[in-house]
Amino acid sequence: MLYIPCPWCGPRDETEFRYGGEAGVAYPADPDAVDDAAWSEYLFVRSNPKGWFEERWVHTSGCRRWFTVRRHTVSYEIRDPRPIGEST
Amino acid sequence: MTVDVRRSPLAELAGELAAVGGPGSVRFAERPFRVQVELRAAADAPVSRLYEALALMLPRGVGYVASTGDRDALCLAPRWWLVTQSPEPAPVLESALAGRLRTAGGAAVSAVDVSAQRTTIDVTGPNARDVLAHGCSVDLHPRAFGPGRCTQTALAKAQVVLQQLDRAPTFRVLVRASFARYLAEWLLDAATEYVG
């Protein structure tokens, strides 16, 4: 089980959270102008690195706030919990 | 004269809760019908003025409680508070708060009465922490938690608001009405080994 540090509530069990996927995937500035290939790229394609990965979590059972962490996809080490919009 | 027809979620278990344990181990009691008002503020709301309007001290941040007499303001998350106090005709607190908050915070604040959403169970005694630890992964040890602190977490998989009142220790568990019976029965079961 992961032990995830919520920026407001401190470290909690993974079961208190829901996963939100990769962080920083921007909504297309002009969605009407995006063709099918670019739209599916936006919807489905993620970077999926082996190593450090920026991702979103929401503390469902606690403060119900979304935040960003940096997780290592091999060691599962988690660093830099921060509110959305703040960079490290 | 008005007749009180309210029925608390744990009315049927009151006898069982009261019969369990003693001052040397752990005791349970439902505190029914406590008034609860939830405050939500927008990002630009003047938070310190809201607290002045409530005649409450500003809690130190998320997870802290500001108490004035019987009224507690629990900071549950950024710009989200739960104000609780002992039973009274609920709309009084809500309308009083809403009026004062509208003056202090304008449209950036909402105050909603949620008294019927949760009921309150007090868990007190030297073994209170042990009983809660059976189903709660939050560290409630004095070095990490204490009087004047609160948190939202899962207790026996039920979402609760947990507040510590004193060093006895006494913990106040606010649980959704529909989960109350389940949680009370779970607490009674978890306490079995401490109450002999």
C-alpha cells in the first residue's frame, strides 16, 4: 500500500485517495479546431515514463482536495506534494 | 407547546452504548441533534473577517479546531469549515451565521445547515485511542494529535470527522446518519477486549 502525503492532511493510506492520472495535461485551447488524431492524443496518450512521474490524486476520504505529487514508477517513492497550480 | 418527534440515528443503541465499559477503560455516548453548519468560502473570501463574524478565534489551519464556549469551528480543508454546537432549533444558528457571514464575506461565502447529515459519538477513556486504532490509520498518539485537533478520515471504512476534545482522551466522532448504526456496532465490537 502506498502512503501518500496530502499537502493539507499529512501522510495517509492510499485507500483514502482516488487517482487522477498524469498532471499537467492541458485542455486544448481551441477544442473545435483539434482533429481526431490530436483529440485522441489528448484523451488517451500519456507519457508513462519509467522513473519520476507527475500525477494527480484526490483525498476523497479527507479534505477532498486535488493535488499533485511526483512519484517514481519503479520504487514508488513519492515526493513534492503540492496544491494544483503550484510548481516545486 | 411543540412536541419533539425527532429520533436520533442511534436511539435504539443508546442503552447498549451506555452499558459498555467504565471510567477505567472506554465509554461511548451518542450526542444527538448537535447543530452543524458547514461554511464554504471562495478563494478570495476574507477569511479572518469571517472568524470575527463568528466570534471565533482563527484556527491555525486545516486540521485544527477553534472553540468558543460550546461552539467549535473545525477547519476540514482549505476554505471549508464545520461549525458545531449543542442542540437548539437548528435554523437559528444557520440564519444567524448566514446573516453575519453575508455582511462579512458577501457572496463569496455559503453557510448551510447540515445538522441532519451526521450524528455525534463521544469515545472517552484510557483505551479510547486503542479502540479507534482498530479501524483508523491516522496517528492519534499525543505527539501527532491532541486536543484542539480534528481530521477527516475513514474509521472502519466509514467516512468520519474525528475531533479530540481533551486528554482523557475524549474523541468526538461525527459520522453520517446512515453509517451511525454500523459504526456504533463496530465500536462496541472493537471495545470488547478492553471492557472485559
